[in-house]
Amino acid sequence: MNAKSTKSYMWVTILNVAVTAAEFVGGFLSGSLALLSDAVHNLTDVASIVLAYIANLIAKKHKNEHKTFGYKRAETLAAYTNGVILILISAYLFAEAIQRFSKPEVIEGKLMFAISLVGLAGNLFSMLILMRGAKKSLNARALFLNMLSDTLSSVAVVAGSLVITYFGWKLIDPILTLAASVMLFKEAIEVTKDSADVLMEANPDLDLKAIEEAVLSFKEVKRLHHLHVWRYSDDTIMLDAHMNVDPDLSAQRIEELSQEIAERLKTEFGINHVTLQAECGRGMDEDLISSDKEN
């Protein structure tokens, strides 16, 4: 996170604190659960942004004897935590909305409309500020999705307040809350799954057979086995594998060959950290993906 990103996060935080305060007050005074749900979501956004900023500071720490890979996954942990929190919040809002159908409350539509406009403006600005960073970082993407869902929710709340004011249909409030909670749940599941895949060192959707073919295209390589591919962080994909080579290859040629393979894997698959163990006869009968028993 550079100085520009830090400034962007600061402005988003300020906007969200202001919007959250306004929506909490407006929600209680107007009796709107939809407005309160928007306030709760904005509150989680504030916590998410602060958590993301702290995680980014941790990620900048240097590697050491205890953390030989460094601290970059702190950002992934933050994204996972944000996702889990949002799942819980969406479940709570869903339950509250269901209860409102049997116990509807009096709602001040005009006050709800005024406050929801404030929330919509704040969320729109926040979303625009975060849009660029969402393409570069999983954590920034999680925050951008929060802002996007907040913005869509605010649009719905504005529309709902007009329905309540001019038509008196109060059930629109819990209906909007249900829709917002379902949308939030879906987005939270996606972010949680993506970050969990990184933490579980899952294959980042790369074709392993294509990788094998690329390596075997080098005539000195006879077989590839014990292949592992995983995403370490937003900008780092790693590969570890054993390759069987001609027994008469010199150490210098093996080094050159490994470098050539690494460059090709980076160009074709975006793998920017490659570790290859050269072997002669050992492992010739082993699979591309080793079983737990073999390890």
C-alpha cells in the first residue's frame, strides 16, 4: 500500500464513519430496519478498512528466521476475517427481517429517505475511490465488494423510502433487508472462499497438464512429478516440482535448464517463483500429483 492508497483508505474510512453514524441515528428515529442494516454493513466496512490497513503494515515486515516467507499472507487473513464477519452479519439481518414480517413497525418514510440519500452519496464516493485497487489486491477487492453492496443497498433503501412515503407499504422495509442480506451473503462467501483457497495453498486455476507439457517440451526433461502449484499472495504464484533429467547432464546445464523452464512458466502461466529438483532415475514411476502416502 503506497502513500496514495493510504490516503484513499483514509478518505473511505472517514466517509464510512460519517455514513454509519447518520444511518444508525436515522434508522432508530425512523424505525427502518433496512436503514439500520445499511448502518451495520457500513460499520463492518470501517472495521474491514482498518483491519486491511493494519494487515498491509504487517505484510511489509521483512522475512526472518521465524517467518521465512514473510508476512504477505496477513492481507489474505484479513480478507478471510472480513468475509466471515460479513457472513455472520448477513445471517443476523436475514433473521431480523423475517421477524419484521410478523411484527411490522411504524416507519418515518421522509426521514428514511433523507438519511438514505446521505448513505448513497457516501457509498458511491467510497466505491469510486476503491475501484482501481480492487483489480490488484484480494483484500482491496473484498473492501470494494463491500462498498458495491452498500451502494446497491442504499439505492434500494432510497427507493423503499419513497414507496413507504407515498404508498404506505411498510413491508418493503423487511423485503429490502432480506434482499440486501442475501446479496451480502453471496459476496461474502465468494471472498471467504477465495481467501481460504490461498490459505489452503490451492491451485490458482492453472492447467497442470499444460504446465507438465511445457516442462517436458525441454528435451533434457524426461518426467515431471511431485508437482505443487499455489498462490502465496496476491502477486506471487509458486511452483515446486521434481524433474527427471538425463544422467549425463552437467550441474551447469541443469542450472541453465532450470532457469529456462522458470522463465517459460512465468511467461505462459504467471508463475513467478519456481523451485525444481533435478533427479535421474528416482521418481520415474511416480505421479504428477503425489499422494499423501508418498509424502
